[in-house]
Amino acid sequence: MTDYDLVVRGGAVATGFGTTRCDIGVKGGRIVALAEQLPAGGASVDAAGLLVLPGGVDSHCHIEEPSPSGVNEESFQSASRAAFAGGTTSVVCFVPQWKGHGVLERFADSSARAAKGMVDYAFHQIISDATEEVLEREIPQLVAKGVRSLKVFLTYEPLHVSDADFIKVLVTARKHGCLVTVHCENYAAINWRTEALLAAGMTAPKYHAWSRPPVVEREATHRAIALAELVDQPIQVFHVSCAEAAEEIARAQTRGVKVWGETCPQYIALTADQMDQPGFEGAKFMCSPAPRDKDEHARIWDMIRRGVLDVVSSDHCAFSFGGDRGKAQNGRDATFRDIPNGIPGLAARLPILFSEGVSKGRISLDDFVRLTATNPARLMGLAPRKGSIAIGADADLALWDPKAKRTITNALMQHAIDYTPYEGMEVTGWPVMTIRRGEVVMRDGVVQAEPGTAQYLPRGPYDMVKPRGILANGFDAAPPFQA
């Protein structure tokens, strides 16, 4: 009788805390053995000469996200193909909330869409309308369904919340044991700058970066942390683009505040100059916060090495360039204010970080594993099931050729979008096989998973997002009031 459904043999297994050459035994979709030489299984994979990494956990993805005007172009099926092509096996994506509406209906809709995909998934719940009905009656029901993170925007119309509503969300999250994730840019400052730029006739895509310089990200990051510290609620600051914002996180961490920082490949690989192209071409590189100048890349790497930024996600938010659905939905003569923000990056995330980080000596292989799998899984409450190669964990693996050289093309990304902002970028290191729960779902670029095989990842309480119990003057201003 065969002991294992699958044995992965002879690879250099990277755990995030050291690398060892061993076999991995899989049964029932989970890792059940790590040993120097395991007996034969029902199937085997020869990993000799390859790295065996935990499947990537991308904790910031916008996939098939409905809005009042339509649905995001990237379906869960196409996103699953892109994820597996890039070595990612789990994603955390977003349930929207529309002003004047609740959240439970949208959660049901998003759940039905995600179940048709192949990549395992969890959800953040966006809060754009912090009504008593939503916070007091609907959020407890979502928490019972396994949602453990609430997302707020401090900018964007119509998503942004006021400071007063942000505090309400923080209080609700603390009450129910949720993490709060925050898009930190100053709404009023961006609007003021934008109106001035448009009045001056400065309307091209390149002025997107001018409308939101680092200072507006720094200010909002400082404010978000201060309010979270006041409430005693842990937060993660999403997509940090500059050292000015990261320093706010570092200072708070020094005080012991539970705040974590995330960055993305666009902030180590793209620059604002790429938006300065003739006509509409610069729209391909528009995302928020905007990419900065090349010197900022080195400062972001420093923040990664210091551990201030300890998660690298994709912030995959994809709009096609051609046609009239995506970037051009308001016309190709639209001002930068009216061009949708966001770029595709789900498949590119791991190859870019590996190439720019590990292959070029900026970070270690252990750093790479922690940034892309272990840390996001722990912070999102998905560990120990996801994010590590350990007994009992899901058998989610990415077999990696560290010497393979590729030139990124849109075809390699396998998403539904008609371009990649990383077109022509040369990388060293590439995933040659992706295994999800013990099943080979990508081999040599060919995705072979069946639609509808995704699994929902409900999250229960976990220690990382517990409050510290430190309040100003020892007074708890969240009802019931206590001193």
C-alpha cells in the first residue's frame, strides 16, 4: 500500500529559516513527511537542481470585483491561471461595499465568483460606508463566516472614509478580532493638487504622480497609525511606495505599536518617468500610490531588509489598455484624474522579487520566502495551513529554477489583461512547477487545474491581531466605557 499520494524528491527545500535537501511526502493534500529519502508514493516529482518554495501567498489582489458600473475584467479563473503561472497558490482579495449599501449581499456574490476559480482564497471586506447597520449587525456575521480583515481607503471617490468613520472601523475591528488594512493617501490634499494641475492644463498621465507626491502618503500613514494607536487596534499599511511613509511605520514599531507595512513590485521596478510617454501610453503604469523615482527603489529595499516592510504583495488591480472597458473607459483623451488606477502583477510578483532581490544579492532566499509566503500567511491568519513547508501544512509548493532567465511578456503572465507594465524586463529565476494541495496545477508554464477546484480559507481568531491593551490614560473610549 502506498504511503504517499505524491513525493517531491531531491529539491533544495527553502523554509524561510534555512534550506535543506530533502524529500516531501504528501497525503490528502497535506505535507505529512520531510525526510532525506522517502519511499515511493503514488506519484513523484523530480526536483533535483531546483528550489522548492512554499506556494506564494498574495494578500492583496483585486479580482472580479463588482462595482455599480460593471465587474473587474480579471475573473477568478483567469486570475488563477496567472497565480499558478507565477508560483502563487493562495490569494486574499476584496469584497466591495458601495455607498448606501450593506456588505452581506456583496460577500455572497464574491464567494460565488471565487468558487469558480482554482486558486485558494480568503477575503478582505472593504468598508466605504461605516453605518451602524454594517458595523454592528453585518460585520459580526462576516466574521462568523471567516472574514478577519477590514479594508479602508483614506482617499479615492467614492471609497474614502473620514477620520471619524475610520475610528468607528478600528473600534469594530478590535471588538471582533480583525486586522484593519489601510490605503494611506490624503484625500483632500490629492483633490487640491489635482484641481490645480487640471486648471493649469497639466492633464497627461504623468501628472498622476504630481497629484500625489510622497508627502501625502507620509501624512496619511502617520494619521492612520496615530488613530490606530489611540484605539489600540493593529493595522497593516498597504502598498508603501516611499521611505517617508515607511519611516512612519518604523517609528511606530519602535514604540511597540502593532503596525505592519507592505510594498509591491511596482515600487522596486517601475518609475514615475514611465508615465511620461506620448499620448495615452503612460496610462499603462498608473497605480496609487504612484511609482516614484529610481532612487526611491534603493530606499524601499533598505526598508525591506530592515523588516519595516515585511510583506510584498502584487496589488493586482488590472485594467486592459486596448478597447474601451479598461484604462480607456473614459476615453483616450481623459485627464489623469479619470483614468482607472491599477496595474496587473499577480504572475509577475514572485519572479520580479526573486530576480531583483535574491539573484542580485539584495535579500536572501529566506527573506524571499518570508516576504512572499510566510509573513502574509501569518499576518492574515492563514498560518499554519498556508505559507510554509511544514508537517501538517497544505502541500502548496513552487518548484523554482534559480538560474532560468526569462524576458517577461504579456503571454507569460496568463492573465485576462492585454498588457503587462513589465513587458521586456529580464529576470533570473522562474517557477517551473506549481503544486496546490498536492496537485500539480502548473508544469512548464502550462496550467492544468480544473475550474471550480478553489477552496475558501475561512479565518478564525489569531494572536497577531490581538490589541496590546495599551490605551491613552488607561481609558477605553470604545463602549462600554472603562477606566
